[in-house]
Amino acid sequence: MRILIVRLSAMGDIVHTLPVAENAHRAGVQVGWLVEKSYAGLLDGNPAIDRLFVAETRTWRWNPLRPSTRRGLQKLSEELEGFHPNFTIDAHGLWKSILVARLARAPIVSFGWRDRREPISGFWVDRPVRLDPAAVHIVDQNLLLLRSLGIPIVDAAPHASYLLARASAEADHFLATLTRPFALYHPGTARPEKAWGEERYANLAKRLACDRGLFPIVSWGPGDEARIARLLERLPEARVIPSLDLPGLARVIDAASLFVAGDTGPAHLADALGRPTLALFGRASGRRNVPERNRPYRGWAIRYDETTSVEEVAARAAEILDRIPRSPPAKGK
């Protein structure tokens, strides 16, 4: 059997779809994955993926009449037809994903219109799957799609340690300049309402530096520049990681004694790398992403509101550091 997984973006969502590929590969299925070009580096080198296909849907949607768009779609269509999947799993569940999924000319397995963010797109699903209320976390929801094809689920936790096998001279150079041990803080988030706040991150970093000797390192992504500037005003001793590709970011995360972030892609990547992770979930964060779902994973989440103090978060960080010493290499290293 051959299946094509369509999960185009973003970082955390791709991480949460990794178990679909891993369990299919374990069952002897040939796996293809269609992803946005900007996130292809997150999947390149994954041993569970036999073919990686790249789309540029953002560019195509903004320039639908350009000849380059037509050529790009034609090339992708030929590549997908050449893979000849028996089924296409649309784990993205949007119009843009189901339209490119149709290019593979295979029956599409996905959630039906009642369980999609864009319900009308569900009418293009050939084999609709009902969302089980017991499948709260997005990983378990994704695995329902695979289970509907009769493929057994052996390991439901995402694993991304294959990224560490890829070289990153920039990351290695940066790591060579750092004071150890260090904690890595990622204050950015795509949705402002999910942010914990730069002042709190700064106070937490100072607390852990004093109590645990963890030097503060700051991670960031596109659009976080102003947030990072505000954080550095409060935490001038911190180092900021340079602009790195995704394997480079994984190498820095792997070297950290603790990774602290909100409900954002790097937090889920850190958890999938098997690093001690403290994810900060506010009221805007749902249960579908909570890392602690994957125990005995290393990640924990703490839910906060306006009454949650930095001392409470620091105590949870101390609990993680006390209970989880540096462990042997994670699966796949």
C-alpha cells in the first residue's frame, strides 16, 4: 500500500502529524508527504517518509493566473500521479489542502464536513471519518484517519530526532560560543493572545539563572523582532540565537537543559525531540495541543491566567529539572 499525507503547515501541526507517517511506515506502507516549501526542512531526512513532495500554495493562491503557477501545479500533479498512492490522507482539512490532494487522483481520507474548519471542503472527501470525542489531542485525531485504513497504531508519540542527523554549521558555531548549561526561551507566538509576556519571561529567566545556573538563550521566529527587543530590554544578558534553518534550530533545542515556550511550533518540536519542555498554556490554548498528553514524554504544560505568578512557573520548571536528568539519546539518534 502507498499513502500520501497532506499536511502543508505549520511547524506544530506537522509535528503532530508525524505519528501518521511513523505508524504507516512501521506497517510496511510506502509513505509520501505533501508539504509547503517553507516547512520541507522539517521533514527532509525523516526515515518514515519515502517521498517528499513540495507545494507553494501561498504563492499559487496569490498569483493564480501566472504561467509559473500553472507550471508548478502541473509538475506537482505529475509527481503525485507518479507516486500513485492508494489513498490520500488530508490531515490539514482546509480548502487549500483538499484541492492539492485531488491532484494525486486517489481516494481522499479525511474528516467529514461536520468536523472541519471549512465544512464545505468536506464534500470533496471520498472516505469521511467521524471525529471521536475521546480523541481530544490533535495527534489522536490525526491517527483516527490512519486507523480508518486498518493500519495499527503502535506508537502515538511524535519523534523528530532524525533532524539531529543533519549538519548545521551555523548552529554548531553558535553552540560553541555558549555558556553551559543554558535554558532556551521562545516568547513568540503566531497569536498574540497566546503570549505569556516578555516581562514574565525575563523574570523567569533571571530566577532560573540565579537558582539553577541556567544561562538565558532566546529563540525567535519571523515576526518576533519587536517582542525580542522588548525582552532584551529586560534581560540584556541573554543571547539570541541567529537565524537558523529547522535542523539548526533542532540542534540548539537539543543542547538546552530546558526549553520554555507558549503554545507554539517550537515547543511541540522540542517535545518531539525528547527535550525537557515547559509549555505555557493560557486561556486561548485548547487541550488539543497540550504536550503532557504524550507521557512518558518529557514535556509538561502549565496553564496560566492573570493570577499565575512567575514563582509558580519557576517551581514547575524546577520540578522538571529535578525529575528529568539528561537522558540517553532519543529514538532515532
